[in-house]
Amino acid sequence: MNDELEKLKGDVKLPLGVLVRRTLKYISSEKGGFILSLFLLALNVVLDSISPLFTSAITDELVKDNINIKLIVNLSLLSFAIVCINQLFLYLESIILQNCGQRIIYRLRKEIFEHIENMSLNQFNEMPVGSLVTRVTSYTASMSDLFTGVLVRILRDLATLVGVYVIMFFISPSLSLSLLGVVAVVFVISYIFSKVVRGIFRQERACISDINTFLSENLAGMKLTQVFNQEKTKEEQFNEKNEKLRQQRFNVIKAFGVYRPLISFIYNASIALCFVQGIRYGLSAGEIVAFYMYLSKFFNPIQNLADQLNALQKAFTASERIFNLLDVKPDVLDKPDALEIEDFEGRIEFKNVWFAYKDENWILKDVSFVIEPKQTCAFVGATGAGKTTILSLIVRNYEVQKGEILIDGININDIKISCLRKGIGQMLQDVFLFSGTIKDNITLHDESFTIDEINEACRYVNADSFIDRLPKGVEEEIIEKGENLSQGQRQLLSFARTVIHKPQILILDEATANIDTETEVLIQQSLEKMKSIGTMLVVAHRLSTIQHADQIIVLQNGEIVERGDHQQLLKNRGYYYKLYQLQFDN
Ligand SMILES: Nc1ncnc2c1ncn2[C@@H]1O[C@H](COP(=O)(O)OP(=O)(O)OP(=O)(O)O)[C@@H](O)[C@H]1O
Ligand SMILES: [Mg+2]
């Protein structure tokens, strides 16, 4: 379990070999494209490497006494043609590569999203949403950079280094050999630099992730921040993170600020060396010019190497975090031979159920009850007693530690989760609405529902009266999380959403918020109607809602302390009776 937690946080180190192998697996799905672009890349490097030879030939011609203008013109035209062709290759290569890379990333994002969807609520609780967003967006972007740029650039740089050096060697072996010393120095500097920058980059990424997490949490909770006048505190917390990021960015810039001029210095020194030694070794003017041009071609990749190695490192860190996430096994999974059940009778049984969200901190203690098909069972108890927990166990949001939950006599662990959630309609305590129209929120984008069915569902749960008053009716847009609807209206919408999907078992976790008497009556009436749909489990805070329930279960600290119908419980004069008296007095 601890290992899974580490993976959720993205902190499990994977060996480089594993990272490379898994990354290559993604590439192999786009093999054709990659091979084609590698071929174009090879052509590109060859053409690019021979182009200074034309300048060299022209220079040699220019220093002659009788200049052959025609030859110079021809050479220039040829050189120009090669540059044009080369650009075309470059264009094709990048189009093909981008296409492959983006397709890989598209699939990766899809895979991550689907994976996240399958995780249990317990796993979600362990993971800040901001960090998930970062993984789906930024980290996949870093990986996309790997496929579309970094790998190819590194290959191109290496090929260029080799190609250019070979040509330089042909022009003047002795001059090329004396360059080797310089190359060695540059390599050492680049290597040290990449080590230093790697650490800085890692810290920078940690800062970015931190800021993202903070932002997503606090933007979502902005209302609360304002209500509690916490703007100043939040501002300070944000500024602190912001300042850290600024410093890290600045460290990156400082490091490059030292590295680039240093390499540039060595480059210029080697140009001087090239001229001085070139004359000493008796090279022609054209050869010296060619050598000079090759030097710049040679230094470019070396200078980039540190950058590329860092990008590679960044991509591998990103892929590590992504693979970490993909490696987290969903807690709650279908068994291989899980049963597909289309329609439930609706008999629900809890058999000595013990449940804890964490460790041995029991929230439900030895809970047992039976609800017969089509019966309505209400759960009553103080806040935190475990009512919502019971409901969320029935739909397998969490796994019970001891005991069993049976539906129609079958352990819910043996039923396909999708069937379970299809057969059980949930109306939860905090109604979640997506941005979109009222219609979208009722049908959940299932186009098979006709407008008549939608209207019928709204009428059934008494949501029609407020929807009809809206200018656009069911086509009315809902702003983020339903801020433009009242609590009661949101609850009615969630009823309509449930009813239209025709479940055989209904779960209702009544909103605690105060709603006006008129809406309360509407909710009451629609609840009465919904009873006829199937088995119903209700958590009610207003006891008036549940007086007609077939069975009322009273919970205290996760234990059942009383059960019976309304009249029996009143006669018992126990906890329920007290609760009823309290509400009645109010
Ligand atoms: N995701 C969670 N992780 C850890 N503990 C939780 C979680 N959700 C609920 N709990 C704990 O479980 C206990 C029961 O919570 P539950 O939500 O079932 O109460 P409830 O009876 O529905 O209360 P209310 O009437 O306020 O809705 C509480 O003590 C709560 O702190
Ligand atoms: Mg609750």
C-alpha cells in the first residue's frame, strides 16, 4: 500500500533502462514514421555537411589570377539548390515527426485520463488535483518534446559531429588532430554543466508543480478565501512559492550565463588556432575558409549537447512520473469473472460490515441489515455517524475490510462495477453539476434520450416548475458547478438525472442545507413518487422526509443503535425519539 502511495505522488524511482524501454514501446507504435524521418535526417546531415565545400571551392577560385566566373556562378547555383532541397527535407522530417509525436502524446493523455477515472475515491484523496493536472498536461508536453525534438536533435547532433569531423580530417588531418584537445575541454565543461543544471532544473520543476497544486486548490476555493478574509494569507503563501520559482529560474539563467560565454570563448580561440595553424600547415585559402565554416558547424552541436541532455533528463523525469501514475493499480477493480447483471431485484444486505478509511480507525462497526426489494430504508444519525459512508460502500467507492455486502444475494465484489453503478442511481449530498446545459446535466451527454423523456423526468421529480421559469428551459446554461441554481434546485436536478437513467435501486443523501418550504414540499412529493421506482436508501436530516419509510436505521458512531419504523421508534423513546422531539419543537 505504501508503495502505491509513493507511486501516486510520483516519487518511485525507475531504472533508466526501464524508462527507456517503456518509452521506446510508445515509439514502436509509430515505427514507420520514425524510420522515415531518420532517413530524411541522415540525408539532411549529409547535405548540410557538404555545403561548405562549395564555399571552399569558390574561395579557391577567387584567389586565382584568372577567375572563372562561370564556374563560380555554377557552384553558387548548385550550393543554393542543395540548400533548398535540404530545407524541403527538413520540413518533411519535422512534419512527419511532429505528427507521430503528437499521436503518441494524444494516446498517452487518453491513457492517463482513463487510468485516473478508474481509481477509487480513496486513491483520489491521496492525490492533489493540481498534481494530476500537471501530469496530464505539462509532463505529457515534456514527453512530447522527447518524441518530436530531443531524440532527433541528439541524433542529428551526434551525426553532424561525426560527419563534420570526418570531412575536416580529410581537409587537414594535422589541424583536425590539434582540435581534439579543444573538443575534450568542451566536452568536460559541458558534462559538468549538465550535471549542475540538472539539479537546478529538478528544483525548478518541483516549484512549478507546487505552484500548480496551490493554484488549482485555491482557485477552486476562492469563494471561501474571500468569505473568511484570507486573501492576505493566501497571497503571502503564493508569493513565497512564486519567489522560490523566480529564484530557481534565475539560477538556471545564471548557470547558462556562465556556460554560453565560456563555450563561445573557446570557439573563438579555436578559430584563431585554425587560422594560425592553417597557414603553418600550408592550407589553401579555400581550405582555411572551409575549416572555419566547419568549426562553427562542429561547435553548435557541442554547445547544444548540454541543453539536449537536460531536455532528455527532463523528459525522463516526466516519463517517470507518468509511468508512476500509470503503475498505480486501481484499488477497486472488476474480478476477472465478474458477473454482468442487467436488472437488480433490489434486495440489499449488509452482513457484519466493518469499514475504515484508514488503518484500524473503524467508521462502521459490525453493521448488519436487510432491505427487501422495493422497500425504503432511511438512515438517521448525528453528523459523522457514517451514513454517507454506508451509501458509498454499496456502489463500491471503497472496499470493506470485513463482512460482506450483498445485492440480490450476490456479493457486490462479484458484480461488474459498471453494472452496479448503472443499476444504482445516486443522488449525493453535494450535488455536482458540470458546466453545460441543464439538459446535458440530466442526460450526461447521452444522446439517446429524447426531449420528451427529459421533460418527463423533470416533471416526475417536480423539477419542471423551476426549469419552465428559466428563459431557455432545459437548454439553460449552468455556470461552473451550478452556481446559478439554488441548493434545492440542484437537488431536484440530480433527482431528474437519476430517474431518467432508470435505476432499480435509488440512493439519496439528502442535502443538509436549508431549503425553502416550497422546495422542501416539492422534494417530499418527488421522493414519494420515486419510492415506486425500486429499493430506496435515504439519508435524511429532516425526519419529516422519512416518516413513511418501511425501515429506519439509527446510527451512532458507526454502530446501529435502533431500528424499526417511525411509530415503533417513537414508542421506543430512544435516540430517534429525542431527535424527533428536537425537530418537532423547532
Ligand atoms: N474520505 C474520507 N477519509 C477519511 N475519513 C472520512 C472520509 N469521509 C468520511 N470520513 C469520516 O468518516 C466518518 C463518517 O463520515 P460520513 O460522511 O459517513 O458521515 P455522515 O453520517 O454522512 O455525516 P453527515 O450527516 O454530516 O453527512 C466521519 O468521522 C468522517 O470524518
Ligand atoms: Mg453524509
